[in-house]
Amino acid sequence: MAESQAAEATILGGITVLDLSTFVTGGFCSGMLANLGAEIIKIEQPGYGDAIRHSGPPFIDGESPYFWTVNYGKRSVELDLKNDRATEAFYELVADADVVVQNFRPGTAARLGVDEETLREHNETLVYVAISAFGQTGPWAERAGYDLLIQGLSGMMSVTGEAGRQPVKVGVPMTDLITAMWAAFGTLGALYRRLQTGEGEYIDLGMLEATLPWLTKQAGVSFAGEQPDRLGSKDPVLAPYQTYETADGFLNVCVLNEKLWAELCALLDREELLADERFETNASRVDHREALEAELEETLGRRSTDEWIEIIAVEGGVPAGPVYDVSEALENPQVEARGAITSIEHPERGEIPVIEHPLHFRHSEAGFRSAPPTLGEHNREVFAERGYSETELDALEEMGVFGSASERQHPG
């Protein structure tokens, strides 16, 4: 398919995003947009790039595979935004762009001359996404913040971990990813509004506020005047809905109603539990979680995880499944059947794995079309597409627009 036809077949074909962000919040946001067909131009610090390139170990041939997971399908341009000519070159990119994403601490964008007010002079219809830890206003606005801090401040850590033990963070950078998804969602909304009104938009997104709506049932408990507790794998409003130990591992069992409870008891050959008044309703089971756990774990400990999955989930139809490690999660028959893990040719590393995004459209194409970029891979290409001659590109290099000659050796 020709490039123009491919762009037309995707939802965001023809949309250009300039991504000034580092690490995950902006990067995963623009990665979501790339998956839907947007052109993502990643603006990076000369000679060093996005700090996530160096986040590790582990490394593969000196490069972080963590960087890959956030930056499929993008192009990399090094610009020294402390260089006046580089800033002018960036403004030229802005004039043709649709979206700018940044995650600077409030005030930094203005010092660099890439704040919304300045860029609006070059593109009135720009969608400008400003991501920060606490948003652009409020008493904490100028504080730095990362995932761990936001997990603690959002209440998420207070409900994660085992009862009576210290709070723990979720094992993935959850608040970074939550914020990134809100940023992508907001960007799509702003682009849709622009179609209706012709106006650009400014999005002020703070990580703390982005995380609060995800509290859902824990917030509901708080709204009822109670304090949600750390329950390990248990659920505050459902039982049995937790992890149980089997003869050789662990099994998650998810019972959301009385029908499933009755079916589970029959499958476990424990129908007498149905007559136990402690377990008569979901509410009573929640009140007697520990007793219920003891009863079920005694039974589930008699067989292996695979045996119970066959009995409970496959034959019985009650929601249950194993606790996979990450390798098992990435390599199993369901993931393979859905094409969730693919591969792509990297310009320096050969074939590398790709975690595809999960949206399967009937009438549109989606998916990553290129590998994560090497640092500065598209310095000349991006500006050549905008009319620069080879002589002019040489002049940009000589003026340090892409960094000094020593920086362009890309140490580290």
C-alpha cells in the first residue's frame, strides 16, 4: 500500500505530533497516537536523548528494551533548544504540526521558548498537551513528581499490599501509564473538537488528578465513610475474589454473584458451604473473608493449578486463572492467537519484539509500522521533507542545531 493510502486507512493518518517529553507519561501517550497512524516526531536532547534510553539494566547491545516498549513507530530528531537556530527550526516544525506534548515541570517550557503561548504564535490551531506531576496550578504545581510519589499521594499504595504490613507500589509504573492514557484520550477529544470549531486547545494534565478516578471502588468505600484497607489480592466488596494457593502455585478465583458462588461450590465438591450462614450472601462472605479463605484454600491445595483451571474454568465456566510471570504473560496461546506480541526490524538490532496495542478496528488499520528510532535517526530526513536542501541541512549541523559534533557521536 502506498504511504498516502496507508495514512488514509488509519484513524490518525495525516496528524503530526511533536513529542518533547521524556520517560513514560508523554512517551506512552504519543505511542498510543502512533499506533493509530499519527506521525510522531520525538524531539530529543542531542547526544543523550530521552533518559529512558538509558533506563536499566538490563540492556541489549547497550540499548534499553524499556525504551522500545514506549517508542515504537516514532521518528527521532535531536534539537538543542538552547540554540537559537534550533529553536527556530522547532518553530518551523510546529507550524506544520497538529499536537505538541511535553512533560516539563511548570515554568520550564517558557524558559525554553516552547510554552503554549509562544507556540500559538506559530500555529493557532495547535493542540498543546502539558503534563506534569500536579498540574499547572495549585500549591504543589512546581514540585517534581514521579510514579512512586503519585502512587503514594493518590491513595493507591494505601490499598496495595498485605494487611498489617507496609504499603507497596503497584509493580508497573501505573500512574505514569494512567496519565499517558488520559493524555491520549484528551488529545483525541481536542482534535475532534478542532474539526467542529477550527480552534486549537490547551490541555493541563496532572498525574495526581489523573490517578484519582481510577480508585473507583476504593473511593466508593471512602464515600460511605469507611477507610479502605490493604487486603493483598482480596477485594473490598467481593468474595471469593482473590488469589489462592494450590498444590504447585497460585490460582485467581473471581466470583461476582450468587450463581457463580453456587457453581464454584459444586465444582469444588463443597456444596455444604452454601448452607453456611457465614457465606450465604456476598456481603456475608466479605464479612467472613478469612474463614472463607481457609475453607477454599484447604480444598484448592489438593490439586495443581492446571488441574483446577481445567475443572473450574474450562469445564465449569467459573472465572479462574493462573498467576503468570511476565514471560508467561507475553507467551501463551491466547496472546499468540490475538497477535498481541509481534516483531519488527530494527535498523541496528535486527528483529526486536513489539507489544502491540489492543484496539482491533473493523474498518481502520492500526499497529506500529516502524521500530523505535535510534537517537537522531531522522534529523535530516524530517527537515528534508519540509523543503531543506542538502546544503541547508549541512548548515544546520554546522550551527549546532542537532548538537555539537562530539554530541552527535551519541555517547552512552
